Amino acid sequence: MSGCQCEDQVFDGMSDGYRRILWVVIAINASMFFVELAAGITANSMSLQADALDFLGDSATYLISLLVIGRAQSIRSKAALFKGLSLAVLATWVLGSTFYRILILEQPNQVVMGWVGAAALVANLASVLLLLKYRDGDANVRSVWLCSRNDAIGNVAVILAAIAVGQLASAWPDLIVALVMASLFFTSSVKICRQALGELKASAAE
């Protein structure tokens, strides 16, 4: 068993280049959280607010990832598990808020949704490109990649929702995208938690 662990060495974040990239990505995500939150409230858009929360969650995720680099495998895995559970909490909040908004059905401002969604997409694509070479690794490293990928997918969905809101004069596209994003949060949460628990089990067996 220990022989397999040595042959299949998994990247654990121990790289100065990776650390520098994480700092850049943290700055990008923290900035976009404030931009998207303000825009989401102003435009009355649940998908923008959900995406803003994702930026906030990612900022915390990347910071935690940075702090545990070089620590014992069990600590890194526990940090990843915490991040996975945090994603589930975010998903639950988005679901609850979206179901509440369904009762109101106020049409969001599609112009603000479209422009801010496009700006967020550019920010996330920059993060994805920076992290591309580090997409495979332990649960701690992989959680960073999954969060960035989710953001880019979510931004495309927000832009499409903005177009649909304008064409249909309905709030439903915005709400549907928010629900899809919540399900994406849950899916990533499960993946991260499974890998983290597997790593914790493996480290305990050593």
C-alpha cells in the first residue's frame, strides 16, 4: 500500500508558483464578490447574487488552501472537507433564497445581469487559465480548480439567463440559473468531500 502511495505522487501545492497564482486568484475573486453582490442587489437578480456568494466562497477556499500548503496530509484533507461542506451551505442558502424569490417573481434588470455576468466571466476565465496546470492534485488543490471551473460555467449561465429574461420578459430564467448553480455547488461539495474523506482514511491506515 505504501509503495502505491510513493509511485502515484499527487501534487500537494508545494510550489512557489502555485502560491503566487493563488494570491492573484484570491484578489480577483474578492474584488468580484463586491462588484457582483452590489450589481445583484441593484438588478434584483438571484443568479448574480448566487454567483457573488460563489466568489466569496472561493476567496475563502483559496485562502484556506494557501494556509494549509505544506501541512500534514490529514490537515490538508480536513481543510478540503471543510471547504466541501461550506459549498453545501452556500448551495442551501441559494436554494432557500431562490424558492423565496419564486413567490415574488420580480423581473431582474437583464442589462446589468448581462454586463456584470460578462465581467465576471472574464475574471473567472483568467483564474481558470492561471490554475489550469494545477487542476490535478490532492483534495485541497483539486477543490481550488473545481471552484474556478464552476464559476466560469456559472457566469456563462448568468449571461444566457440575462438574454432569456430580456426575450421572455420573465424572471424564470434568472431563477432557473440560480437553482442550477446551487446544484453545481452541491455536486462539487460531494466530489471534494469524497476525495477528502478518502485521503483521511488512507492517511489513518498508514
